[in-house]
Amino acid sequence: MRGERLRYFLRGYNHACVGDIRTLKGSKDNSAEALRTLERSGTQSAHGADDPSRRPGRVPTWTRWAGDFSGAYADLGTFLPLIVGMFAVQQLDPAGVLVGFGVFALATALIYRRPVPVQPMKVVAAVVIAGGLSASEVAATGVLLGVVLCVLAAIGAVGRLGRHIPHTVLSGIQLGVGLYLIWGGIKLGMQQPAVGLIALAGLLLLQRTRFRPLAALLVVLCAGVWGAVQADVVWPGVTLGLSLPQLQVPDLGNLWVSAQGVLLPQLALTLTNATLVTAAIAADLFPHDRERITPDRLAWSSGALNLVLAPFGGFPMCHGAGGLVVQHKFGARTGLAPAIFGVTCLALGLFLGPHALDLLAILPMAAIGALLIPAGIDLAVSKRLRRASPDRLLVIVLTGVTCVVVNVAVGLLAGIALEGLRILLTRRHTT
């Protein structure tokens, strides 16, 4: 440690000497002032400027851990509404679903070592909530999506697709995901407006204090306590016991129902939001991990894990751009965040099983939705949006609006068409 500090001292002192010797050579009349500057520079280098503990980027250990703990639960606004809705239909085994999310999240933490989120596939969840899929058909959907994603990743198709998408289109999709998060948070907040506003105000206030890394976690805990008091929960009614996932083996009929119903819409959404956009945002947030968090690798992990977990009751899962932004916004920086989320899901699934819904339903959705709004604003109002030229800005905004009004897959196609039209008009104008 002493040797390291000595090297930093000598480096800073020599740098100061070189600069001030030039000052001495260029100004004979100000030699005394130059000497005083030399002494001040050497003193600063020795006592603080290059001290390793004060260099930019050094974050206290407790802050990193607190951020990961807080960020682990920041994505509940996109997770809980779908999970509670599916459990309420009583078509799925809660133990299998929660254990599946737990294993998926733990594997993700080990593979990427970053806060890459785990989310239920939204198209499949919407069909299940509407009563359109049985448990065996859900398992068939997970198997089919797993096979297709693994094949596409193996031939490198996802990465090639990502390399050919214009930056304006990717920026438009990021805008759309940000607007989607904001709108989702507002919709959840409208269930109990007062609770949503109080939670949002608490988040914003905590962002300005030393408890900023714990903002999301504190809001979730306070919301849980408030929900338990309001619901008059009888805790002895929630019994603990070991609940193992039930085996779900799909037959050819289940595979056919899945193939003709939800496979293609969900695949389009997964390829865009869960792989391409997630990889693009991860490259901005973690530039040193560009080679590790790629569209093909995200497709591989989603496909392989769904293929393994679907027969054991695991719900079709993927990664997600919105979840990555929300977790990063509230402090998550390492794989500890998905690991914490995974352990929580495993505990709920294995020890509460069917009673997990009683515990999850305590959390007021209005407070959970408040977590989505600040993260959505950060993603929507990006540097690329602010610095874009008027013609590119038009493409970005129209692509983002299409993503919100229809879906991300249609937004991708619309953005590519708009960008092609922009390039064509630009060329005609220049010629």
C-alpha cells in the first residue's frame, strides 16, 4: 500500500514539476509566483489528488451491496402484476412458477454477473390471465420458445439482426420502453392514487439523501407493512411447508396449440425487447461487458433455461430492457441483484407454495408502480434523444410511440421503414 501511494505521489509530483518548469521558462518576471505554484501542486498531489481512495469510480462497499439489495426488488412493478394475475386464474402451480424464476435468476447471475433481469413473457402471461392456456400448454410454449431461441443463437442470427438495426431505431425502441414503464407505473398508481403519490414522493426524497442506494428497498418494505396493516393479515394462516414443482409433460396437441397461438407474437417480442434492446442498453450501462452481454448470449440463456425449466412447471421467462433500466436506476450493479431475487423466489416457491399468493397480494400495486416512473423517465430522456438532429428525432419519436401503442416488434418494423424513408429523402435532397 505504501509503495502504491509513493508511486501516485511521484507521478503527481513529476507531472506538476513539468508543468511549472514550463511556466518558469516562459515568464522571468513571475518566477516567485511560479515557485509557489510548484510547492502547492506538490503538496496537493501528496495529500489527496491522487490518493487511491479518492479516485473517481471508487464506491464504498456498503453502497454497492445496498444498491444491489435495493435494485433486486426494483423490478417488481413489471413482475408482480403478471404473477398475481396468473395465480389468481389458478391454472398454474405456484411452486413450479416461483422455483423456475428462482433458478433462472440464479443462473443469470452466474452467467452475466450483472443485474440482467428475469421477467415473465408478457404475451404468454396475457393469454394465461385471459384463460386461454392450460398448464400443459404453457409448458409446451416454454419448450418451443426454448428450442427456437437456442437454434437462432447457435447460428448467430440474433446478433446479425442486431448489427443491421440502425441506431435511430434502437433509440426509438429505448424511448418506447421508457414510455411503457412510465405508463405502466401510472396505471398501477391509479389503483390507489394517494398511495402511489406518497411512494413516488418518498422515492424522490430518498434519492437526495445518503439512503439513496436503499430507496427502492425501503419503499417496498414500507408498502408491504402498510398493505399488511390495511389487509388485516392473519399471519398464522400462512403455513410453511415444502412444496415441490409438479412435472408438466406437454403432448403433441399442446405443442400445436402453442405453435398456432402464442409462439410467433411472443418470439417477435422476445427477440427485440429481451435480446436486442437489452444488449444495447447493457452496452451503454456496462461498456466493458459488451462482449459478454450480447444478443446471441441472451437468446442462448433464455432458450436453454426455458427448455430445462418448462417441464417442471416453470413459466416462459426472458430477460428485459425495462427491468435492466429499473434495477440499474436504483443501484444494482452486479450479479448479486438477480441472485437475491432468485433466492427470494426459491424460498417463496419451496416453503410457501400455493400460499405465496397470499403474501404477494399484500403489496399495494400503486406503490410498486411508483418504482417504474423514475426509471422510465431516465430511459426515455436519453442523450441520444437530446442530441439527435430533427429528421432523426422524428424517426426516434415515431418508433417509440409505435412501441407503446402496438408493441416492440411492430415498433421495430415501423422504425426500420421510417429510417429507410429518411435516408432516401436525405439523399434526394443532397442530390
